[in-house]
Amino acid sequence: MSKKEKLREQKEKQDKLMKEMELQEQREIEAARSGMSKAAERLIKKAKKEKGKNHEGKILMALKLLMLIPLAYSGIFYCAVTVAGVATGYMSETPKWVGAVMGIGSLIIIAGVLFSFFKRYIISFAVNLVGTVCYMKGAVHIINRISERLENYSGANPDLMDMDRDYMLYYYPIMIITLLSFILAAITVVKRIKKKKRLQLERDNAPVKSIVDE
């Protein structure tokens, strides 16, 4: 083999090696880009998930804070007025058990609202439902007695004719708490169902390890 042929062969080998190096470098660049894009995609998904959680958390907190309004109005203030009126004899025609069940119901509702702030939404709904039933049992008794008396009332004072409606406005807002706690419980149940379905889907799509591989 002549010297010229040897040089040509050596040059061809160098060119081939250079091409292989360029291809390898190109593969590494593409792999790096792919890895960066996947990492960026994961970061974007994580950011969206965190944003969704923050938005959802604000909604849940707003619902819980809304509970405090009817709780303070009907569950604490007007319940305390009623219990005091029954206990002192000011509401002499109202049986003692009415004040008792309303007071107990109010305390149960307060416990239910506290459960919601500890994110025990299903328990909160159950407790608030029991408390509302107790509270409303006494409230409905008072309103029915007032309505019966108004049917036989022949006085000239028009303000007294709406007394039963006034007491409805005093007591009935307590049911808003049960409604709000139901919404919180429903959101919790839906989230748990979605999470369960997602985990089941991940298990179904997980790669199955072959017995031969083991």
C-alpha cells in the first residue's frame, strides 16, 4: 500500500470518528433538552396543582368563616336571650325543656363548627345536623306558640302581628350552618372519590413485573 493510500485511509477513519463524535454530541444535547422539558413540565404541573390547592383552601376558609355569622347571631346571642328568658321566668309560658334543648343544641353546633376548622368536615356536618335538630325543636315550639296566640289576638298593635316572623328571623339562620357544613362535607367526599380513582388508575397503568424477570 502506497503512502498516499495510507493517508487517504487514515483521513477516512478520522472523518468517520468525527461524524460519530458529532452524532454522539447531538444525542446528548437532545437528551438534555428532553430532560429539561420534562423537568419544566413537572414544575408547571406542580405549580398549577399548588395554585389550585390555594384557591380551594380560600373557598373552604370562606365557607367556614361564614358559619360564624349565624352562629354568633342565632346560636349564641338569641339562644342566650331565650335560655335566660326561660330560666328567669320572663318567658313564663315557655317550658323549661325548650331552653334546655336550645342551649344543648347551640353547644353541639359550636363543637361542630370547631370540627370544621380542624378540617373534620364530615364529622362537622354530622355534629351540626344533630345540634340543629335540637336547637330547632325548641325554636319551632316557641314560634308555634306565638302563632297560636296571634290567631286569637284582637289587639290594635300591628307590630305584634309579625312577632312569629320576627322569631323566625332570630332562630332560623342557624340552619345556614348545617347547609355550609354539608357543602364542606360534599367537597371532601368528592375529593376522596377523585383521589381513590386516580390511585386506582395509577395502579392499573403501573408496569407489571414479569415472573421471568424475577
